[in-house]
Amino acid sequence: MNTLNKKTVDDIVVKGKKVLVRCDFNVPLKNGVITDENRIVKALPTIKKLIADGGKVILCSHLGKPKGEPKPELSLAPVAERLAQHLGQPVVFAADDCVVGENARAAVEAMKDGDVVLLQNTRYRVEETKNGEAFSKELASLCEIYVNDAFGAAHRAHCSTVGVTEYVDTSVVGYLMGKELQYLGNAVENPVRPFVCILGGAKVADKLSVIENLLNKADTLIIGGGMAYTFITAQGHKVGDSLVDETKIDYCKEMLKRAEEKGVKILLPIDNVATKAFPDPIDAPIETKVFPSTLIEDGWMGLDIGPESAKMFADAVKSAKTVVWNGPMGVSENPSLANGTVTVAQALADTDAITIIGGGDSAAAVNNLGFGDKMSHISTGGGASLEFLEGKELPGVAAANDK
């Protein structure tokens, strides 16, 4: 496994040792019930490995944004319950509002090899997001080994992702983190070519660094979603009332020019599905009309790529050997505006290429459309995968011991 030269759980001996594992249990809750347990399931291989090897497994994670205050609705208690069911053994929940308190210390003290303890939401502590020294030391005091398996939080330098590693001799990555580094790392640094990147989502500003980095890596760059309209405007076309970032038009011109100079093909929509207003609620029935990209009439806003664009994008995927996709092609939550995203997802499902979905909205879209099991890898980190695609070093990865 290529983990960018970081030690993993396969490189350590944990028998009889206390192992603190940073997981990503930031799951959606409704009235105290978990509505999507994908992140819990993805954490199981690392947890099971450590249990089987006789480690004393102490789990920690954030959930939501309690902003340094104990909020009962953001307690990890429901996660402890589901984990116990998945693991087929008790998971002791240490319900300390200060995270490392009497309950946690007593639970850890009583652990036998293979036992599991889950700490309370790390963001109940205001120091967590500030990477405060005191809380980092408290977390480290519970363990002899630290494992980071929370790729979704790896782009943040927090106590539970970075600070703790300064006070623990052994810091490694888990299986989920390793898989993320293997797929995203290889895609960005050493892709099997042709390498096609598909970028969507609303704003050009969110993807500036990604576009720049991928222009140095990709063979073809496909741009859809709301961000495409700033590029289409940069080409001198009228886009009606579509979303345009006026401050980024010159940037888009520069990127188009640079792509031409580098021999990188940029594909933009050639037609668009437009509406007179944004759907409210988002999945409400709505009147649509297809316009060529050269002229969307005033009073209409493009909210999905058109059928010809969807076919063109799908064709570009067919010849690829590696595909990375980040961001939907339109307002895919609305059935009338989902065709572009569905067509691209279907194209990725049908190809033999390595297909990597870069977290966030595109991951949700692929899973909701039922294509999840057809992809090589769906990233669990929205912001983290985006920063990885930008070529940035992720603090949570950098903090792990090198091989």
C-alpha cells in the first residue's frame, strides 16, 4: 500500500498497549438517531485489526460543531451504541464533558487487551480546534500509541489530529487513511494515463488552487457545475442570470490560456439546462429549458449541464485510465436538474479506469444515485480531499511517523 511513506497499523505491535485512534465519526444525526453510518463502517477495519492484535483501543472523534461547549445533541453516545453492534462486543462510552475526565481515566485504567473505549466529542473542548497544548497532553496521557484514521479531519491541525502526536512516541495511520493516501496520492502524483479530472460545484473561488495544480497533472480537465459559467463568460459568451464570479473572469481566461500552452484539454459545457428561478424547496418540480452555452437568455439561469455536454463528458471518460471527480454537474438534488451528474456517474461506473470520487457533494451524489459500489474509491474527506488535490501537505498526515 502506497501511504506516501508513512507508518501504518501494520508496522506496529499493539499487544497490551493503549492505542488512541482518531476516527471520523462525524455522522448525521436526527433526533439522536444516526441517519448515515458510512463513516462508522469505514472505520471498522482499523478498529478490528487493533482488537485482534490485543491492543487496548481508545477511540476519539469530533461530531458537528459544538464550538467548545458540551451539547447533548452532539454527544457520541449513539455512535458507541452502533459501534458495539458492529463489533459484537461492548464499547465503553466515557461521558466526560471535558473529554479526558474521571470516566475516561477510570475506563482506560480498567481495560483488558481487546477492549474498546470511546471518548466524548473532542470539540466539546474549546482548545481542540486551536491545537492547545494542555488538551493535546491530556489525550496523549491516555495512550502509548496514536493512530490517525480520520482523513476527513486530516487538513486541520487540531489537538486530536496533530497536537497529540508531539507527546506520543509512535504515531501511525490507519487503513482508511492509508487507502485515501494510496488512491488520491497516486492519482495526483503518479496517475495511470490518460488522466481525466472532473470538477463541478458552484464556485470557481473554491477550486482555484485545485485547477492550477491539476493543470500540471491532468491530460483532460472537465469543468461543470456552477463554476463553468465564469469560464463560459471568460470565453465571451452570455450566460443570462447564471452564477458568475466577476472577480475571477481574468483568472479563468488565464487558466484557459495556460491549458492551451500545456496541451491540456479543458472541456466546458456546450449546452445547459436552465430555469427561471432556483428551485424552492430544492427538489420541487420546476420548468426547464435547454440553451447552447453561447447564449443563455436573460431571465434564465443554468443549473445543470445539457444533454450534449453530458454525452461529451461521458465520452471523455471512456478513454481514461484514471478519473478523479470532485463536485456535481448541477443541482443534482432536483430530479429535473440531475441528468448531468447521473450521466457522468454512469460513465464512471461503466469504465474500467481507476475512479476516485473526491468527497463532499460528489460523494453524496454518487452514493444517493446508487453508484457507490461501482467506484474504485470514494473519499471520506470533502475539504481534506480538495486540499490534497491542490497539492497541499495535510497536517494530520505529516504528523505521522515516516517509514
